[in-house]
Amino acid sequence: MATPVTMPQLGESVTEGTIARWLKAEGDEVEKDEPLCEVDTDKVSAELPSPFAGKIEKLLVSEGDTVDVGTEIALMALDGAGAAADQEPSDGETPTREDAAAEAPTEEFPVAETEAQPDGEKRRAAAGARSSGDGRGEIESAETLRLTRSSPVVRRLAEEHDVDLAEISGTGVGGRVTKKDIEGYVEQQEYAPPGLKEERETFAPPEEETAPAREERAPREFEREPAPERVEVHEGDRVVDLTSIRRAIANRMAASKREIPHAWTMVEVDVTGLVALRERVKEEFVEREGVKLTYLPFIVKAVVEGLKEHSVLNSVWDGDRIVLRKRINVGVAVDLEDALIVPVIPGADELNILGLARKIDDLVRRARSGQLGPADVAGGTFTVNNPGALGSVVSVPIINHPQAAILSADAIVKRPVAVDEAIAVRSIMNLEVSFDHRVLDGGVALRFLNAVKRRLEDYTVESEIG
């Protein structure tokens, strides 16, 4: 009896994943917790461990395909104790396909499993396969399926953008509308050229005495964007296909700029004392602690203290309300040369400089060696970007959606400045913050930046490092 393996939720708010590479083939024997495949999400790339020991009977999803959380991606024949457990599932174990079907509510739509059917036909077959018992039979519409099985995230996006889910062709399981579907639809409406309007097709069941009355709605008009044209490729040009993580970054950044009204501000920070302190202790620190002492732990510590004073920057816009996070989980952007990833320091407000230095060193090393897991990138409430490590002196970061703000720390440069009516050479660093203007205004952002500035400028060569 085959047991399905499903796409897990690899991180908070993750609704789908991409099979980047299968590590096992049909017919392979697999041990429990042995890696089955590599999965990419908009948060992390990770190996998916097998939840069972057994033999792979069928791979249901091809490499490069993106599927919703909970979608069956493989079928396995369990061995020994695993097979017995499959017959009598206990609490916490994954039920078999037959068990799930038996326990499924009548509202679910069975999906036809005919190999000859393409994905679109499978979804249409699924939408029409249910018989409601009220005389309507197969007339149950795809609209009902999309409305009853769309996620809360999708429904909230639809409400925010005044979009009728019935207008969108879902690409999820059973024709379900995914977050990617609705984002693509909204982007299509925003950038469609004028004059290309097409009346939406409307679908209504035949008028039957047994069918409940439905409110008539006038068809809505919308502008449809034509398929994008490929750029002309000239001799000598090199075409690079998008990797899964590059595509995820592109989608996430586009969603952030599309959904969040960004605003930006900057302050200059005199970190001469901090530079002198680090120079004094850095060699002793690495000998004693085994990690390098960079400026980033000092910046994160100052950010954490600033967030305690101005908690609105540690929040999330949620439609008709703002959610202020109690925990301060700081994400630190890490450059991977061909990508960017943001591992998270949970409970950053509970760590001192030494603790932050150790945690940041660990996260950066594991990020660059591809050893981060879903938990390492989940739950961030605020992000610190450090482009100064690469020489940037001014930057305008894009907010890590759905957070309310992001801070950038640029390179420390020596500049002549006026100090007590005299000219002196000081070590100056620019700090910038991009913020969600729905959540807060420039005054709050600047008060937060000045709180961070004040703490960084308080360090002297004689300061103690906790």
C-alpha cells in the first residue's frame, strides 16, 4: 500500500515550494530521515528528509515544479514497522491516501489520477468530479472550489486589491488559487497597457428548481497584459536561466515593492570611538572566543535597543490593523555572491555583544556552506543589511516583506568634520532605514535611527564588551 509524501511547510508564512532536484529515483530504497530532494522556497533552500523508511514507488512532481504546501510529491511503499504503522496510524503519524480519503469532508474534491491527463485537465476533472446530491451533479463550479479552498493569505490579498477570486485561474492543487496566482493577476492589472480591455467570462449553472438562487452580477471589465516579448539576443550574449532561489528573490522583492509604500531616510554616525575599541580588542577577542569581532554585533545590539524604544518598527501591516511583535527576531542579510539569504537571530534582545558575535558568525558560516534549515530563516521581525562590508557608502534597501522596516549599515570612512569649532578627521558611517509608510511616518523612523546612532556613538576606546 503506497503512502504519500507531501510538501511540508518550510518556514513561517511559506505556502509553496519548488522541487529543485530529486536525490532519489523511483525504485530506490530510502531510510527514514534520509534526504529525498532539494526544495527551494522564498526563504530557504533545504534538503527534505524522508518521513518514512521504504521504497519510492513514484515521483509525482518533476524537478523545477512549484507546488503548494500539503501537495503529494511522491508515493512510497513502507517497509517493516513502517508498513504496520501505515495500516494503523497513530497520533502524529501521516495517514495513507486511503485513510485521508475516508476521513476527508464531503466538501473536498477528489482529483482524477489519469496519467494521460495534463495538469490543467486534472484540475478541471477534479473540479467537476464531485456530485453534490442536490440535483446539480457535475455542475459544481471551479469558482466554488477556488473560494472554499483558497488560503487566508490569498483571501486577504484578494480583499486588499479588490479582486474577485472567481476571475483567476488557479494553478494550485484542484484548481486552487495560490498566492503566486493572485500576485501575478494583480501585477497584470497594474501594468496592462490602456485600450486592451476584455470582458470577463461569467459562468452560471443552468436554472433548475433544486439549485439555490444566485445573485446576478454585472460582468467586470479588466485590462489584460499581452504576453511579454523576449528581448533580442545578439551574438556573444550569454543567456542564464533563473535558479529557483533567484526566481524566489525576484518574486519576493517585486511583491514587496508592489504592496508596500516604501519611504527612506538616513543619518550620519560618528563611530570613531567604536573603531578604536574594536582595534584594541579584536585580536584578544578572536583568540579567546574563536570568532572574529566585526562591527555587525554592535550594530544589531544598538538596533535591538532602538526597537525596544520604538516598537512600531518591529511590526507587520495586517490589512485593517498593525501587529506589534513582542519578540525581537533580527534577520541579518548574507551575501552569497549569486544570491542573498536572511538567516534570523531569534530573541536577539536577550543576547549581549559576545552572544550576538557568536550567533552571527555561526549563521553566516552555515549560510555560505548551504547548511541552513527552515528554522534558521523563520520568524524574522526586523532585518539588518550590511552592504558596508562590500564598500557601499549609501544604500536604499527593499523591505523584507511583510516586515515594517529594514536598516542598512554602510561602510565606515574617514572624513573631515567639524568638532567643537575645529576640523577633525573622524570615522563616519551612514545608517539608512526603509519603512512601510502605512505603518509609520518619517518622524518615528528618524527617532529610531537617532536612538541607534546615540548608542553607537557612546562607545569609546575604554568601553567594556559584554
